[in-house]
Amino acid sequence: MYQNTIVVGHLGRDPEMRYTPDGTPVTTFNIATSRKWTNPEGQPQEKTTWFRVCLLYTSPSPRD
């Protein structure tokens, strides 16, 4: 079973691609999402949440 998460936001900086000792490529990047609302006193509020994303590239397993 797979779980999907969709994060929509702004890229914090350029993605970084590196390789593990066995040559597997890994890419990391940061995404910022912001939420704006008005508090009960009528003052605007904003909160930014940062997500660190790490992608590990592997070859698909053969199907039987």
C-alpha cells in the first residue's frame, strides 16, 4: 500500500543532488508553505511551515 502527500509551496533554494557510497542518487530540497488567517481580535496572522524533502532514486523491482 502506498501513501501520497501533496505539498504545495515555494522552493526554499535550489535542490541538491548527491550520491550515496554505492552510487545511488539522492536529491534534497526544502518547501515552504504559508497559512494566513485573522485571529478573533481581527488581527491578520501568518504561519510558515518548512518541509525537508529527500528523494532516493531506486530502480523498480522486477515483477513476477
